[in-house]
Amino acid sequence: ALAAAGPERMVHLVDRDALAVDYTRRNAAQNGLSNLSAYGSLGYDDVTERGFDLILSNIPGKAGRPAITTFLLDARHMLRPGGVAAVVVVPPLAQIVAELLEQPGIEMLLRENGSEHVVFHYRFPDAGSSNAGNAFAQGVYDRGKMTAAYRGLRFDMQTVRGVPEFDSLSHQSQLLFAALEKIGGAKKRIRRALVFNPGQGHVAVALWKRLFPEELTLVDRDLLSLRAAERNLLGNGCPVQASAGLHLAGLPHNGEAAFDLIVGILREGEGPQAHYALMQQAANLLNTEGELLVAASSTTITRLDKQIKQGKLFTIRQRKRNRAKRL
């Protein structure tokens, strides 16, 4: 709407979710808009420019106070002198936001209360006078530390808010851990591996410690999850040159069919069509002897089982169950 209302404007649209970025680009093209740039960013960390006239945000309610503070106050570093920040929040956050914006050096321009939201407009007299640091590197999203343990395999993890498995392993991860243990005992050498939807990075770290692939690629639509998994992988001994992270919805479409192993947990909310599309993408990325390990709810796996057989995508070698989850 902002881009359509002002063709002379340049509008940056950023989100941590690659699916949101993809749909933003599609909708911009559908409306013939070229005066915008849509890309992935974790808060302001990946924003490519400075000196904005206006920053707008619907502040996520579950981000946690440290992240909300960064979203609100680090606008100072992104705005030009005289630039305005305008945010909308749900009522339970209004008091926190009001307290943060009552600090010296912030000029409140508007507070408007609605039945389901509260709007704040504000600016900084010293806008643009300094540069913001990298919020992820500063620990803004950090939740705490945990030790993952499964059948003699133990490693330490730094977890983040808003991503599952911050204090214990899920049943899906346990299924994948057990499967990786069997692969680790085989003679077959895993040179190139890919982990999709890595979450905090538990499965990626387990894969590294079991199989030591020459290349390990992480793929996630959630940039926070991707950064957390990359950090935990490096923190558990994986060399920088052996790992790569891709911020994508789904898997690479035009990648070389050269992976020996693809491993991941399906997001239940994405639905059957997206799940099967991901299976098709995985089939195109695996070499002729490659294997796919996928965990999800029993209902999702049962549905996929039928689709895979009908499409003749894979030969299904084993099935495992852990509570209501299946591999």
C-alpha cells in the first residue's frame, strides 16, 4: 500500500520468514510495483540501508522483551534526522511499549488506543547519529542454555526464544537421532548432507557429531531458527567452511542432485501439498544412492506414505514410531 500510494518512494519490506518475503514479492509483481525491495532480515540486522524517513512495524507479541526493546529503540540508528517510527501492538504490550518510549531522548508524537490494538508514533532528536550492533550476535534473542542427550550423545546448545525445543528434545528429533545412529554405524560415507527446518539445531549437531560430512547445508524459512542452528553447529566443532545456511521456503529448486543425506522435521501447519512438494524437491536433490529421513506426526507421515507410493518418489526402507510421532 505504501509503495502504491507513492511511486516516488522506495520501500523496504523485511521479514524473518522467507515465505512472507516470497509472497510479498509475488504480490508486488501482481500489482505492477517496482519501487520496493523485499528480503529476509532478523529485525534490523540485515537491512541494507540507513536514513529512512519512516519505519513501520506490527510488533510481534511473543518476541520477548529484549527483542521488542530492540525493535523499538534501534529505530534510532535506522532513521534520518526527523524520521518517524510508527508501530502497532496488541493491548497487553501497550504498557511495556509506553514505558520504553518514555525514556529521555524520545519524542512521542501519537498514542491511539483501539479495541484490539494500540498505535504509537515517535521519533529521536539524535536519529542517525550512531550505528546499531547486530542484535542476534548481542544475544537479544537468546533464551538460555541446555544440554541435549540421547543414547550417549551429549552436546551443549544455546537456545533462542520463539523456536521449539528450547529445553528438551522433541519426539521427532529423538526419532531422527536414532536413525542417524544407525547410519553412523554403516560403511557408507556421507559427504554432503542437508538438514531442513533445523529448529535450534539439535538434529544438525547430532548429524555432524555422528557422521562428520564434508559439507552440511541448513535450510529454513525462519531466519532466527537458521541463525541459531548455524551458531550451535559452529559451537559444536563444525568448521565454518563445512557449513552453509540457506534462507528459503522449501528446498533449493535448482540445486545439483548431489546430496547423500537429507534430514528434517516437517512443519505441521504447512499442509499436505507443501509437504509433498518438499518431498519432490528432496528427490531432485538426492543422488541415486541418497537417503531421506523425515519426521512428523503420525497423520502427516501416513498421508505422505500414500503420496510417495503413488508418485514413486522413493523406496520406503523403514518406519519408526515415538508416541504420536513417526519417521
